[in-house]
Amino acid sequence: MAKRSLVLLYAAFAALAFFVYGPALHGEFLSDDAGYLTTNPYTQSLTPGSVRVILDPWGDAAAFTGNYAPVHLLAEAARWRVFGTHTTGYHVVNVLGHALCALLLVPLLRRSGLSREVSVFGGLFFLLHPALAEVVAWISQLKTILCLMLGLGALLLHPRRPALAAALFVLAILAKASAAFALPPAAYFAWRRSQLPESEPPRWGWLAVWALAFVLYSSPQIFAFQKAAESPPQLGADAAESLRTVVAIGARYLAMAATSYGASAFQHPPAARSPLDPWWLAGLALGAGIAIRFVRTLRKRHEEAGYWIWAAAGYAPISQLFPFLYPMADRYLYVVLPGLLGAIALAATRFESRVATTGEAPARAPWHSAAAAAMACAVLLGFAVRTHARAAVFRNNTTLMLDSALHYPQGLSANLLRAQGAAQAGDAAGAAEAIDRAAALGFDSFFVAETDPALAPVRQDPRVRAAIGELAGRWIEVAKRRGYAAPRMLLLWAQAHQVRGEWPEAEAVLERALEAPGPLEPELRKQLEEVRQRRAQADRKQLEPPR
């Protein structure tokens, strides 16, 4: 496409995105935004020292967030320098980045042989998809936008400017590990082009640079992730149930990709306990159909196979073969959806072409084209309306939890809301029971329960203290198993011991944290002084004679 056409198309995409995401433009910092912005000492001070720590593959910045993603952290540091605590600017950047991702998808689809109209529709489908509201409206999900934006740029540039493409791929994986999705389809597209008559030799050397960069990146990323990763429960009661649930989740993602059905904050779908579970059966059927289609297109060296590879590469890390605390999330669809769009659009185009050439149907009449255009517009209008509504969900943490509880009334968020409601009613037993149910679903964030103002009316009740202490104990066990060493994690570790009244253990952990001074040193010293005072009080109380 001509440069001018792309500029005009981007302006249209951006204007449409701003209108659709209007309700989220003044939304607050949410959930994980704290770890990346509001409590992150490395992104709040853009200095040579903080930049060095952010770039260090084994440094505290990576351990602080549980990911080695220096491109993302540097971008957040720059945004914090410009916008501070005013969230509107962050949202504007996310919307503009999302519109650019949608734009880059258009020439990529065009290069694959799709018509201009179908390619633009694909870009609009991505731009307006309701499930992607979680990425666009959640401030720190800039990492996902950057990873796809740079990955798309690498795929577009590789054939003609392989050095620049390799640089973009490196930047993409340094924004988020999910950018690895781009390597398999890039290799397939290069191989396919090499099979065409009079084609240039593929740039395998540059793709080897992609692969080497990913291998080198993997070690610090795995190290950082293991140091801060949560320890979620198994998906099912046994291996068979877990497998059924994995397949069922795949079907749920496909349904969400096609229709946006099931989009929700903090997803917690139930396990597929029965062999007759409809999502499990649908997953089997859809998975088999996709596998058959992929093998056929691969054998015929069709472009379509590359997009199925893209979708599979994007889905593999979130397939729940290694469970997450929340087994599904709308944002995980962000890098998978373009692959699905390309594969399905190419499949539909090939089917239409085959029908036309075999004479099985009359040539497309003008009314037929008008009907297809009207249907496409109806789909996009429906998506725009639903995305506008989904954007409003991301105003604050309360609206997020309410949305999750609405879709998953037995899920983790619903139980936390029940605990808050019981606390406000003075029902300590009900609050403790709801906290225990959340714990059974994998919740171990004792610091959330310990600081939530809604739990204040009953927080000192022995039953609630016992429930929060159990959360802290679970967190300590995970910390010991994973060997947390980053100052932030050691601070939380010490706080967990404080919740349980384990003052000597808390003091030892804080002293260990202070062995490596950093931005958290003032907070660590303050905590250590308080712990020593509390320990001294506890020791004096033990020495007092009984009355």
C-alpha cells in the first residue's frame, strides 16, 4: 500500500480507537500497574543508574517484576517521567500503539495475497475486538502492544531489510517474551518464498540471529520468572481432568476470538470434570479440524499454513500446560488473534476462488458483494459497541472485580468480594470463609487482605487473622521453595512473617535483604526497626509473670 494511504488509514484507525476506548481514557492504575509503575523504584527514576539496573539481565529490576523486559521498563520509565500519576497520557499512548498494531496487520495481510478490502477488514476486526480491551485499557499492558507492534514490523521487513527486521525482533522479545511468536511464521514464510520460481535465496542467516537472540534471552527470563512467579493450583483433580480443562480452555479462546463471547476480567473458568463437558468436546473437534487444515495447507506450501503456525506459536505459552493463577485472560489473545485472522481469511478466500473456478456457483453478483459488505459492517459495529462497554470496566480495581464476579460467581474475585461484603456487615466468620475459598483457588496475596480497607471492620477478629495468616504461610512456603532473593520479594517475605507474628524470622529476612542495598533500602531499614521493636515487646511479654 502507498505511504499516503497508510497514513490516512492510521489516522482513521486512531480516531476510531479513541472514540471506542473513550470510557477508559481516565481509568486508574490497576492491579499489576503497581509492580511496573506506582511502586517500582526503577521506572520512577530515569537515571543512568536505574537504566543500568533495568538493562541487567540478572538485576533487581527483572526480579522485581518477574520478567526480563528492559524495553518495556524503559518505556514505562519514560512515561512516568512525562505523565507521572496522571493516567490519561498512559492511556493515549496505549490507544495509539494499538491502532498502529492494527495498521501493520493490513500490509502483512495484503502481502499474503488478500484483497485490500479483506485486509482492511482484518485490521478493523483486530482494532475493535472486545477481548483486546484488556490490553488497550490496562496501562502496563503496553508491554503486549510493544511486543506485537515490533513483531509485526519484523515480519514485514524481513524479506527486504533483514538486519532491521532482526533488530526489531530483538526489541520485541525484550518488551515481552510472547514476541517469540514471530520466529516460526517468519521461518515458514522464508522457506515458502524460497520454493517459488525465480525467488531470491532466503535470509536464513538473519533468522538464525533471531533464534540466537531468543535462546540468549530465555535464560534470564526464566530465572526472573521463577524468582517471582506465583504457585497456582492444578487445573484439575487428576491428569485426565487437567488435560480436558486445557483442551476446553482452547475452545473457549477460539469462541472468544470469533465472537468475543466469554470476555471477562480475571477469568476463572471451571475445570472440565466430565468427559461429556461441552467445551472439552468442542475443543477436541475444533483442534482436530485445525490440525487437519494445517497439515493440508502445509503439504501444499500455502501461505495459510504460516498463519496457523503463528496462532499456534502465540498460543503455546498460554495453553495451560504450565498452569497460571488465572488460567485464561483476554489479553493472551492479543498475539494469537492476528494469526487466526490471517489463516481464516486465506482459507475463506481459497474456498471462494475454488467455487468460482469450478463453476459450482454463479459469479458473484453486485448484491452479493453488498450483502458481504453489510455483514462485515454489522460485525464491526457490534464489536465497537461491545468494546466501548468493555472499556468502561477498566476504570478502577472495583469495576474489574465486579466484572469478574459477574462472569465467574464462584471464582477468585467473587470470593474476595464476598469477603469484603461480609466484613462490611460485621460477619467475621463469613469473611474468613470467603478468604479460605479464595485461597483454595490459588490466592495467596496476604498483603492484599492485610491492607484492604473493606476488611478493616473484622480484620482483627481471630478467625480473619487465622485466614490471613494461612495465606501468609502459603506465601512463605512458595518463597522458600523458589528461593526469592530480590529485595522486593524479601520485603514481602518479611511482611508475611510479621502477619504471623514470627518476629525473629522477619528480622532475619530483612537483614538478608539489606545485604544488597538498593532503592528499597530506606523502606527495608524502617521495617527492620519496627520488627525489632515488636520482637522486643513480644519477648518482654513472655517474661512477664502470669497474673
